[in-house]
Amino acid sequence: MPPPTSGRHRRSGAPELLCLGLALLVAGALLGASVRPGYALFLDHVTVPSPTAPDWHHLRTPAGLRAWPLDGVLWAWSLLLPTWLLQHLFLLGSLVGAGVGAGLVLRHRGPIAMGTATVVSMANPYVIERLLLGQPVLLIAYATLPWLVITSRQASVRRRVTLSSLAVLVAALTPWGAVLAGTAAVLVAMLRRRRPAEVALQAAVSVILCLPWLVPALAGGGSGADPSGARAFRLADDTGLGAFASALVGGGVWSAAATLGARSGAIGVVGLVVVLALGTLGLVELARTRHPAAPALSVTAVGIPVITALLSGPLLAPWTALQEVPGVALFRDLHRMLAPSVVATVFLVAIGTGTLVQRVSDGRRALEVPLAVILPTAVAVVLVPGAPERLRAAYDPQPFSPEWEAVVAAMDSGRVLTLPWQPLRRVTWMPQTFLDPTARALPGRVLSDGTLTIERDGDLILVADSVDLRENDIQESAIEAADDTLREWLSRGGGDPIPSELLSGSGIEHVVVWRGSPGVVPDLPSTWAETFSGADFVVWSEPSAASR
């Protein structure tokens, strides 16, 4: 193992500059000009020009809880910065933060290990597949994991707890991020053998940072989720070697649209072999020097893929049954759970690469430098072939429809039904398919299709979001029952026009139609008036709302 760098070198800022420069280079290679001005609406990665703060009703739905507190933070910052810029900051921050953090964890092992950690932490199947789901915000939690290791090295309890809590706070933009980073902060403190009081303090802070989504969930009378989610979101085999093999390198995402097709061939096998070889070499090096992190890294790198593979196969039936237990659905996306194992694998691969370069070059600078560049690049290429082209197409910024502000103004009050009746939108002014963002402009007022259709092994699986209601909330229960009736009517394509009693029962006063987007768009009752009509949208309003 290379000797630790001197205090002077650590304070020089050279490691930080190396990792930052390399991270920006990798981000540029992956994204190209995808961060130029404009909105990148792609699957879950959506926003609107003028978002508003989520209201209570929005927080009581599963979709609302998943988006909170992100929607609240986005709304607050949109008062200062344009939302397209915030989108880009989330995208770049997740990638660059992961790369810089992973590199700095290995700063004592020299530039080769640092550089490899930076590159591989950004260019691996886990990161690319989550980005191809439109989830850069979720990757912020992944990016905080190496920073939690860095903060655990601080000299004082106050600095350790404060900096770790700040990292957890950043990850807490999503419920999953809060749980992942909060749990990791506590486990890192335990592995460092900190005093029980410090571990308890870190655990308390982690719980407090979960309250923004935990309190609404509990107050709403939390219930279980659709059991179909377990089968829909289980690991996939994207290499041909089984789900466990895919999980070892961070692959196995449930969506066929988010997989890199080239990984299903020989290059996927090569990537797996390279990762296993370099990771094993890194583990052997740690064991040789009796490094205390060796057991934790090996258990994390292999144990989590084992668990997720079992839940995706032999244990799928009991895992499906558990989805009805409140809170379990937070873990139903088994690919998402691979984040800690991917970070551990990145560290082992980086240490193995550094060890290999030193042994092969034997101190010869002329050989060491090319190997230090070629090996990390080759690992990234075989792990995520074709990723730059896919990401640049997915995150291609475009102007938002100029009609949007007029559309929102036409729906100044009352509940809104958004059509066509399906959760995804595909329009002429945006190149990619994306989730309907109307609720971000009109939170708590929008009724939209929340049922996802996911194809697994040739079968179409419908995963619906239920709505949690307190038993004593009679009025809300009546409205939700009416909403369910309207949802069912729209889902089966009930005919034309929509019965006026279905709309009035749900309190619908406006209907907004996204022109050209595939899906069901039935006619409205003859008494309804067209209050806005443009190339991209049409808004219909019931008589009393139209006359206001």
C-alpha cells in the first residue's frame, strides 16, 4: 500500500483539483452539451417554469410523498433561479459529487487509485441506468456515500456529526435518499468504533432529517403499496449471466428502456470479469495490509447483490406479500438498493487498479502514466458501452412550450383533470417521453393517471399508487371514491363524452389536454366551454368556471 501523503501535500489542494478536473472531464464526456440552457424533460426528470409549493393533499399521496421535499426545495429555489438551471445543477451535482467524493476517499493511495475511483464511480451501470430512468436526484444520495466516509475521518465529534448530517441533509431531497444516507452515516460511525453517544447522536439526526416525509406519511394513515410492485421492480438479467451477476457491477435495472443493450453480449461478460479481477486484487491488497475496511467492503460489495438477487427470484413470493406492510415499498425497487455495494465495488476496483499499475510498471514512469489513463478508461468503456450517446439524447434541453403560462392562468382555481389518460407525455416540442408535470404547477389540484405499465418477461404489470386517507375524513373519502370511479372509467375508455356527474363528483372544474400525446382523450360534456386553445394545449372548463 502506498504511504500516506504528507500533510503539506494534503493541504496543497492537489488531490481535490485532480478529482474535480477528472470528474468534470467524465461528466462532459457523458453529457456533452446537455447542460446548455433549456428544459430537459425526461421520464422522472421533470419540472415546470413556475412550480408552486406542494400542499397537504399532495403530501398524502404516495407520489406526493416520493417527490417531497424535492418539490418544496425546487419551489423555494425557483424564486431565485430558473428551474431549468436547477435541473442542470441536480444532474451535474450528482455526477461530479460522486466522482470527487470517491476519488478523495482514496487520496492516500495515490493518483492512480484516486483517478480510477473518480471515473468508475461516475461511469458504471448503476449510475447510467438510474440516469436513463430520469433520476439524477436519486443519485445525489449515492453521491453522498463516499462523503460520509470522508466526514467520518474528522478529528472531533462535533465536526464528524455536523459534516455527516450536512451530507445526509443533501441526500434527504428524497425519502429513499434520507434513509440510505442516514443509515450509512450511522453504520460508518459504528464501523469506526465511535463512542455509543456519538452513534446515538448521529442516529437521532438521521431520524430528524427523515421527518419532512415521515410526518405526512404517518399523519395520512400510512398503508401498504400495490403488491405488483415487487414483481415489476425486481432485478433483471442484463448480461445473460443471471440477476446476481448483473447486480455485482450495479446493473439489472427493471426497465428495459434504461438498459444498455451492448451489455447483454460479450462486452457485458468482459466488464464483469474485469470488475471481479480488479476488485479481488484490491481486496487481496487490503487483506495483505490488514486494513480494517476489508471485511466491510467485501460484505457490502457481495452481500447486497446476493440479497437483491434472492428477493428477485427464490424469495419473490414472500417479498410480494410484504409490500402490503407500510413502509416496505420504499425498498421495492431492488436495483436502487445496490448503491452501497456499487460504492464498495468502486473502492475495491480502484485499489486493485492502483496495485496492478504499480506492479506492472515497477516504478517506470513511462509505463505508469499510460496505464493510469488507459485502465480506468477501459473499465468505464466495457461497463457502460454507448452511454454518452444515450445520455445526450435523453437530457437534450429544449424550450418549454410558450403556451404553458397561459394554460396555468386559465385554470386559476378548482380541480384539474389532465389528459390523455396515461402518466407519460410525448409532445412535438420535447424530444423525449416524460411524466406529466402538471401537478408541479398545480399541486393538490390535479387528477392524473398514476398507474405505471411495466413489461417484465413478456408480461405487462400494472403498478398503481393508492391514496392514504384517514377513516374519519368522510368528505375526503367521498371525493376519493368519486376519483376512483372516474379513473376506472377513463382507464377502460368508457366512451364519449365523459359523464358530467363523474366530473362534478370529483370536483373537476378544468380539463387540460396535451395535444399530440398518445392516450385516451374523450370528449367533454356539451355544456363545457373551451377556455384556451393553442398548438400544444387545450383547456376546457365547466360552465361556472368558464364564466368567471
